[in-house]
Amino acid sequence: MTQQKSTLSKDFLNSIKEDLLIRKEKLKKQLASFAEKDPNQEDNYNSDFPEFGDKEDENAAEVAAFEGNLSLEDTLEQSIEMINKALKKIDLGVYGLCEKCGETINEERLKIMPTATKCVPGHGCLKLHKK
Ligand SMILES: [Zn+2]
């Protein structure tokens, strides 16, 4: 990765930062609806084990719901993690730089997907920027 400076304007970065913080709050609310916040680790949550009843089918349903919660918890936590990384990059002044080729990622793409770390989804940018 090259040490290029981002060409994104301060205004753009500010609006992205705002957007990221709003997205993070939404994810946290979603997580809090079925999981407990981990007091020892920031932005980590532990899924609640649901209580439907003591019958066998109810127990089976509890396990199924819990597994569903766990995978949703995972997805949401990963999203928060990506947002935290993006916020850190803004602070460091390297936000919006493609992790593959170091080019500044297209602004339109960042608006839609502010946690994007590559200029093209997948490894496509490798082909685009290969010398
Ligand atoms: Zn790239």
C-alpha cells in the first residue's frame, strides 16, 4: 500500500463521519434489542438466551432463536467494527484510500458504502490498477 494522502475534502469527510456515527447508533440499538452489552469490552455484545418455555419443542425453538441471534450479533458487531475502523482512518487522515492500490476511492461509492476499504468490491481493483 502506498502512502498517498486522501484527496477528499474536509466537508466530505465530516459528512461521512456523521453518517458513520448515525449508522453505528442504529446498529447498537439493533444489538441492544436482543443482546446485552459486554461491560468489559467496548462495542461487544452477548446475545440473550430466549425463554419460550420448558417443553421440548419450546427448548428447541429457544436454541434455534439463540443461534439466529448469535449470527445476527456477529454480523452487526462486524459492521460496527468496520465503522470504528473507518472513523479511525478519518482521524488519521487516511480515510477513503483503497487498501489494495492506495488510490482515493470514488466519492459516490463512499457515500453509499462509507465503510468501503477498496475502490472496487472484491479484488477487482487489483486488475484496474495493476501496472
Ligand atoms: Zn484499488
